[in-house]
Amino acid sequence: MNPNKPPSELRAALADLRPYFVRAGWFSVLASLLVLAPSGYMLEVYSRVVTSRNHLTLVMLTLLVLGVYVLMEVLEWARGELMRAAGLALDARLSGRIFQAIFEANLRRISGGTQQPLNDFRQVRDFLSSPALLAMMEAPVALVFMVLLFLISPVLGWVSLAFAVVLTVVGWFNERSTKPTLMEANRSAIAAQQYADGSLRNAQVIESMGMLRDIHARWMDKQREFLNLQAKASEAAGGYQAVSKLLQTVLSSLLLGLGCWLLLHNSLNGGDGMMIIASVLGGRVLAPLVQVVAQWQAVVNVRDAWTRLDNLLTAVPPRPENMALPAPRGAVQVEQLVAGAPGTQAGNILKGVAFALAPGEVLAVVGPSASGKTTLARLLTGLWPAAMGKVRLDGVDVFTWDKAELGPCVGYLPQGVELFEGSVAENIARFGQVDHTQVEAAARAVGLHEFILTLPQGYDSPVGDGGARLSGGQRQRIGLARAIYGNPVFVVLDEPNSSLDEEGDAALARTIATLKARGTTFVVMTHRTSVLAVADKMLVLRDGQMQAFGPRDEVLAALQQAAQPQQRPQAAPTAATRIAGVA
């Protein structure tokens, strides 16, 4: 690691938990030292009680050792609570940041824009109170026990050190043999989960066309691959765990035998009781290593999760603190936009698009499918970055504008309307503080108020997951009401009438006209002609390039003139035929 490079966000957050680790470490030291209490009790009973036959001594020793047992459990409980508190502190610091990083990664179409980072963070957080980490905290006490063995006899110390080295080598082989398989198993598990999530999102399509059997078979293939890899890693890890436990058991018995042999040769410091102490110490020297080997799968999993999280937070740095800006008036300026879908190598979709709108103007954007209309909508709302050029709202770059500050001034209706679990009112109010007067005003503006009153709970009726309880047209109208809620000064609508009937189409045109009179600037991507009646300007896109831009009537006249050689002389051109020629 570069010493001049600041630590990553994860490392910095972990460093802030140092007080928790220090206190838990001291509790681990004390609890581990008290593990010797049963051996001390046994030696005292043999040396004092059996020889003196004193009942009071036995009672006092028993009460003392019982008190030590209670203290050990209290220390273990306190250590566990400390590490759980550390996990909560880590969650409080990073959970919001990780959610924001996932959100931005999804917008930018880069790796990590799924729920997997949340699972990774849960693994990292839970690892703080896992047996593997707690065993690592006991490693300093294991060194103390080894020093005690050297004091009892250097022979016993060197033997325990040799076993510790052998067990470390076993752990290294465990790492070498299981890490690649475990990492591949993790990737397979993630792929299987994502495939299952995608299948559930498309349940209606799968059921209607009888695709369930084949989809299930493909998911089972992915699941079997994950299970086979996990079983392979577990088999290898199980062998190393057995070897580590064998070494621990052998060392305890070997130290007892060696201690007896040294005692017979008058080379054991401390007398015959040290044989038993040496045997106990030998087992405790290897205990942390044995526990880590046994929990190695958890260690590999959390390390893999840590790497993915670190990569995500590095790829999506925290948003900078921007200076608060005055609310915009709705003046839009698009400067030679060149842009493509972020996170792909498909090339540019928009190529040199440029135009300007004054506050209160309505722009209709037309063009055939794949001409770049949706891409332009995402750039206008600051969702996607531009490769070249900028979108400015009142002179400020929309992409860099703090969306929490800009959001109430902007309305957006995407082509695929997304509603969220909650009530109708909450969805219209953008899940902020519900202003019932403004919610009703937005619903009335799009012709939705009467329908909402027919719902069992009116505006408090739940819409279901993704708006599942509503029709496509109803979802689109609620999305439109959400876009105009709070009278924003700039509204972008991407195919707003694709699911609307004639009544909804008329309501949309009235809504645009009403808000236009209040000074709201509109950009409407459309294939249908109903919006043209309220449009001031018109932009024609084809293959990501501007074919025409200007006042609506001038562009329509230009389209009519261009379409004339292709029409029969007796056929009077209409707005519909002119748009059809473009779309």
C-alpha cells in the first residue's frame, strides 16, 4: 500500500472502530487466561484438599472456581456485545453510503448496481462478531501461553512452537486449496440469485408463454454449479480442519508425556503439577489457529465481500458538497451533446444535439425508435453523463447539480413507469412529506382524482409492489401526477401517452397547457400527435442526430415539404402522416 495514499473508505471506517477492538481484545485476554482456572482447581484439590482432608478448603476452592466461571461468561458476553455494537457503528457509518453507491452504479450501469453489495456489507458487518475474528483476538494470549511453556521447559516450548508452525502451514495449504473454489462458488451463488430475481420480475411473461420449466431448469443448472463448487471446497477444508484438530489433540498428550519424562529426569521446572499445566497450555496455544482453520470459509467469503465493496466505493466516490444554488426558472440550454449509455462500449447514441428553451416553452421531440429520445431524456434530467457537451438549467450543469436540491424543481416521467410500495398519495408526493392539497391538485390535473376516490382507501390505497394493483394507464397517470407534483419548473416526459386512452391523452395535453401557462418548461418525447397542439418547438431526431429543430409550425412545414414527393398528389398531408414519416 502506498503510504502517501489515503486509506479507503472501508479501512477508514474500520479504523474508527479501534476503541471497540481494544476493549474486546482486553476482554479476550482476561477470558483466555481464566481458562486455566479448571486446571488450577484440579491441582489445588489434589495438593491441598486430598492431603489435608479439609472440607472448608474444598468449599472455598469450589466457590472460587465457580466465581471464575461466572466471570468468564460475563467477559465472553461483554466481548460479544462490544463486537455487535461495533457492527452497528459500522452500519450507521456506511449503510447509507453503500446504498447511495449502489444507486449511482445502477444509474451509470457499472458493476455493483444490484442488491449484492448490501449482502456483502452484511457479511462484513456480521464478521465482526464471528468466531473467526474472536479467535484472532485470542492470538496474543496464545503467545503468552507459549512463553509459559518455555519457562516450564525449553523442550516443551520448542515442541509447541514446532506444532504451531506446522498448523500455520496447514492453514496456508487450506488457503491455497479452497480459496479459488470458494471464490468461484460465491460468483456462482450471486449469478444464481440474480437469475432468480430476474425471473421473478418477469413472472407474467414466463407463466403466459409456458417458459417456467425451461427457466427453472436453467436456474437449477446454476444452483447445482454453486452447490458442487461449495461441496468441493468444503471437502478440502474438512480435511484440513481434521488435521488441525488432530495436531491440537496430539500436542496436548505429547506435552503431558514429555513433561513426565522431563520430571523423571529432574528437568521440569515447577514440580509434577506442571505436567498437567503444560498439557493444557499446549492445547490453548493452538486453539486460535484451529478455530481460524475451522472458520476459513467465512474468512474467504468476507474477504471476497470486502474486495467487492471496496471496488464499488472506489468506483463510485461520495458526492462532493456543492454550494447551494437558487431555484431555477426553467431556462434550458443543450450544448453539442455527444453521449452514449454509460458502462458500455456500444458507441455514442447522441451526436451533436444542441438547442435552447426559454422558461415556459414546450418542446416536442419526435423520431423513430432507437433515435436517441430516451437517452436525451436521461441527459436532460442529469441521470447520465455526457461524453461531450452539457445540459444547463439556468446556466448550471444539470448532471453536477445536487439532485436533493434540484429534485423538487424537476419532474420526470420515464418510458417504463416505476411505482414503489406505498400508497397512491405517497407515490404522487415522491415519498416526502405528503401535502394533501398538492397531491389532489396533481391528481386532478391528470384526470385521476375521480378514479382514486373509487379505491377502497382513496388516496391512502396501496399500489402494490411496482404498482401491481393498477393498470398500465393508471400507473402512467400516477407517474405523470408525480412528475408535476409541487409545480416543478422543468418537466421531461418520455412517451407519456403510450398507455393512455383518448381521455388520458386529452388530460395530458390540458396538464401541459396549464403548467406551461404557469411558466413550466416541458420536453416531451412522443410518437403521437396529441402533444403537438400545445408544443411551441419541435425537435426531430434520427440516428442520434438532429434532423430539424425550431418553432413547431416551421418544422411541420419542413416535414410536409420533405414528405411531398412520397405522397399521392390528391392526398392532403396531415400532422399524423408527417410524424409517421419521421417515426
